[in-house]
Amino acid sequence: MNPDLLRGNLDLILLSLLEQRPLYGFAIIQEAKEKTGGYFDFREGSLYPALHRLEVSGLLGAQFGEAGRNGKPRKYYALTDAGREVLKAKRAEFQTFTGAVQRLSGS
């Protein structure tokens, strides 16, 4: 996978993963891997800064939930109303972009 493609679409990917239900970090990694047949295999070092950035920008809310195996509560991330609006806009932008690329490439 081209890391530039990931960087340019990370917000869309993370917001999409959290659209249906709140998830904690490791569950986000597993969900992304499972839904994409292993194509997206996030590392904690890149995932958590992105989640924090989205939380600070108001697109995600977070709250602590059930404890993990280590006994520490897990931090669950969920879309805010603003996050849902941004997700909708990012999806439309991505569809426009991919449509244009497909027309250029003859696909």
C-alpha cells in the first residue's frame, strides 16, 4: 500500500470505521484489517495520534469503557454530529476524485 494514499485518506477511513458503533484503538485496527482483507494494517504509533487529532477537532468523542485484559479501561471513540457531516462530505469528495481518475485511466 502506498503510504501517501493512506495519509491522504486516513480521516475518511477512520470516520468510516466508527460510523456504526464506538470502538477502542485495538478494535479499530482489527476492524480495518478484517474489512479490507488485511490491506489496512494500522500501527498504534500512527493510529492514536490520528484519533487524538480527530477528537481535538471535534469529529470524534471519546469515553472510557470496559477494562481490557490489563485491567485499564479502554478508550472508546465515537463519531460526533460534526464527524458525521465531515464523513458525508469526505465520501462525496472521494467519489468525485475516484470517478475523475477512472475517467482519465479509461477504467
